[in-house]
Amino acid sequence: MESQKAVVLSRKVLRVLVGATVVYAMLLLGLFNATLFARDLVVTAFGVPPEPHRDPFLLGMRLIIVVGLVSAAIFYIILQRLIEIVDTVRAGDPFIVENAARLRKIAWALLGLELLHHVVGAIAAAMSTAALPIDIGWGLSPTRWIAVLLLFVLAGVFEHGARMRADLEGTV
């Protein structure tokens, strides 16, 4: 009974995260538009010194926002696949080939997010100057890379287990 409550709570939390991801994407779109239509307000708000630093800063900011929008879309996909997995747990049958495929999609999505993390770091490093130092604290995280590998392995385990079960059910 407790595990069923945890599953129901997990689904609710995932739905909230889906909503938060949509709001995040909308805020990023608003910020992107602000860099186009309220340029001076944005650079002043971020404390960017006068020319020649403003144009490179805005270009870098826009690129990072675009990466953020792509990341939000990827995160949305991850959350939707997790909801689908949770739904199979609620139904009492999580060890199915479809969940293996979902886990594999999540692994690819996390790999994409990790690569985008490095793209943002490279953009920030490229736009950083002595007059406008930008340090976003990016770097290599072994934990995130291990999580990606773990999901690929787990997807394989799920797939193998689901096929074994299907074979066993076919012989009974």
C-alpha cells in the first residue's frame, strides 16, 4: 500500500515538473524577446558595461537561451517518458519492452542534456572578457555521465527481463 502511495505521489510530482518546465520555457522565450525588443533594459539589468561588450554579450545570451529552450524540450520528453513508466508501475506491469525503450530514450535525452551543458559552458567562455568576466561554474561531472551509462544499462536489463518473461509465459 505504501509503495502505491509513493507511485501516486511520484506521478503528481512529475506532472508538477512538466508544468514547471513549460513555465520555464515560456520565461526563456520572454527573456529572448526582451533581448530583441528591450536590449538596453536587459544589458543594464545584467550590469553589462558599455560598448563594445554589449553586442557580444547579447549574442551569447541569445545562444544560451536557445540552448535552454532545447534543453527544456528534452527535459519535457524525459518527464513524459517517466510518467509513462510510472503508469505501468501503477498498472502492476513495469517490466515490459516498452519501458526498456523509454529508459533508452531517457538515456539518450540525458546524454543530449549533458552535451548541451558543455555547449553553454563553451558559449559563456567565448563571451567572457576581462571587462565582463562570466563564470557559470560549468565543468565535467562524472556523476552525470555515470547516470547516462546506468540508464543505458538499466534499459538493457529491462529489455532482457521482459523478453525472458515473454519467453517463459510462452512455454507455460
